[in-house]
Amino acid sequence: TLIHIKDNLRGYSIEEKAIGLAIAWTESTWNFNANHKSDAEGICGVIPEFWEEYLNSKNIDVNSVAACIEIYKFYKEENNGSKEKALKDYKGIVNNTYLIQKTLRLRDEILKILKESK
């Protein structure tokens, strides 16, 4: 799984990889076939019909960590660069805002590991 993920992340910065991996972990524990018990699918936990056209325009598979990164970047831009608001929109969070901080802490841990292994 990690080799497949790594191959799809060429061209992204270490910071982008870290947030993508953190989102994918919190959505599916890096499981490409995760059951989200909703219309959401795949490693990123997104609704393919909603994101397919956008991701296809960027030549990105809906079921990839690259999709997590691109969707996050979309929401971040929509929210004037706010990581917290981008994650809130990405995850559709209304009340469980602790998930935002959990994702950002995980991102920091992954970033540290990526920088050490460089």
C-alpha cells in the first residue's frame, strides 16, 4: 500500500504529502477499499460523483492520496489559506472539531518522519 501511495505522490511537496497522508489515514487508515457507510468511497473518503470531474481535469485518480491533497488544497484556497477551515469543509465537520486538531497533529508527525527519511 505504501509503495502505491508513494508512486502517486511524486511532484508534491513534503508538506503536501504529509497533509494528504494524514487525511487519508483519518478517513480510511490508508485503505483503498474502505467502507465509509455513506456515499463516500476510497482512501480519501470522498463522493466520487462530486469530485470526479475536478480530479479528472487534473489527471488524478479519485481513489488516491493525490486526490486527498487536491481536494484539501481546493478547500484551503476557498477558505483563504485556513488549514482548520479547509479540514472542516473537507470532512463535513459540524460539531466534532477535535478531528481537525487530530488530523493536524498527525500531519505534523508524518511531516517529521518524511523530513527525517529524506
